[in-house]
Amino acid sequence: MKALVYDGVETLTFRDMPDAVAHADQDLVRIASSGICGSDMHAYLGHDDRRPAPLILGHEAAGVIVGGDRDGTRVTINPLVSCGICQWCRSGRDNLCPERMIISMPPREGAFAEMVAMRPQNLVAVPDHVPLDKAALAEPLAVSWHSVRLGLAALDPGGTRSALVLGGGAIGLAASLALKAQGLTDVTIAEPNDARRHFLENQCDEVCVPAGTGQYGMVIDAVGYAATRAAASALAEPGGVIVHIGLGEDAGGLDIRRMTLQEITFIGTYTYTPQDFRDTCAAIFDGRLGPLDWTEKRSLSDGAGAFADLRAGRVAAPKIILHP
């Protein structure tokens, strides 16, 4: 099969790889659409030791089952594979499973390929009226759906029902959409990149500012750098909530003194539970997350060029979808 292979720092090659093989407890999925994630970019830049070259990246995908009892079924893929038996899995928090794995990390190859093998319980059937390009957004949308669910549960009932999202990439935009779908409609996105901000305003009808000012009941950091954590610390109102999704850098930025004196809740959030993934799919299918028409489409064979353009800041759209 053809695949886009990470062969070294800032080196991607579109080449032949061994065909994906489905074991007895797996389905084989022919990939139709696969999104580029920020974690793929981290690997591409050599910043992720968990993804050594050579490796097929990509974990945001949708396609069609080939063979077996569900041959021809259109599906979107939950790429997280957990053990199913630990205390976290038994309580429905599979994302905290110590044995969790994700496709695009060894030993599991990713979805920047023509085929991938997955367990049936990791596949959600996609209705015929939903394009697979939209279904491929289920994974990043589920990340934000999960974070918003946790943030809203912690929000002070007497606080301001307003939210600021730091970062207008796919996760930040998805957080804004999830906030509105879950009932909090006063949402602003802070995005410093002019082209990205104009895209969000014109294509997605989002309220955007170059940088946050004032105070908000909830601040979602979809970037995760020291500078954005410092901004979140300053912009969360007393008794407010900071929801931290981004993993840009590991340390710095939080104003622990202010957070302590003002009783600001900090929530670190990682991926999503299986139920969050299913709930996100349902919201995609019934239109609660909007038209989801903010992606740029490219061929998988042009994947190296797509990564280079993202690296250079030449892409205004929050997400690039690759087509094998």
C-alpha cells in the first residue's frame, strides 16, 4: 500500500509500505480522509521521542471497512486503544489507561496510508449523509468536546458564563463549537495570526480577537505554551476555570499565587473517553457542531508539501485533510 512515511526530522516520503493486515479481532479500513494533527507536526519536527522514524503518522481518519461482516460500512476511527480491564477503563475513563496506545505510535502504524487495521469497538458507523471528510474530524472534535464537558462541570454556577479560547487552530475552533453545542454561547477566540483570525471570522463566523483582554468564567488554553498559560492565569475571573488542552511546551507561565488567592480551578485534559467520542460523532451527524467546512483538502501524495506549508505558516485553514 502507499503511505506517507516519517523518515526523519522534516522528512516525509510518499512510498510503498507493507499492506496493513487485520487480525482476527480487527477490521481492515480503507482510509478515505485523514487529518494532520499538531502531534503529527511535533513528530515531523523531531520533538516527539515516542514517534521514532520510520513511522506512518496520522490518527484522525475515516474510511470504509473492507471484508468481513461489515464490508462496505463507512466508519470514523477512535485511534485510542486501551486495555479494557484496569480501574480507569472499568470506570469509563479509558483515556487514563496506563496501557493506552494510539495508532501512529509504535507498534501501531498510523492512518496516513491507504489502509489501517482497528478493533471494531474503535469504529463508529457514519451515516450516508455525512461526508467522510467531516467524519475524520471526530477525533480532534472529541478532544475539545471532552475538555469542554470537564470545564462546564467545574464552572461556578454564580460565575460569568463566558469563555475565552486561546488559539484558533483546529482544537481551539473545536472548543468554541463544543462550548456552543453544550450550552455556553458567549465565546471569543484569541488568535494572533491575522490570516487565521480572518479565516475564522469570515469562514466560521467566530468572534475573534488578536489577544485576550478582560476576564472570563472559563479560559481554554488550546496552545499550551508558557505565554498562553500566563494569559490564562490573568484572564480567568475569580472562581473561574482554566482548561488546559495544548501541549506546546512543558513548563512555565501559570500564576500559582493568583490562582490560589482567587480560587481559580485548573483542569488538565487529555484526549477523550469512548463515550465522549461517540457523543461527538452524534453531534457531527446531527449538525450541532455546524457545517464543519473549514478544512483544506490535499492529496496524501502531497503530504510532505502540506507539512512544509504548515511549518512555514502558509495555511489559514485550521485543518488539512489528506486523501490517499
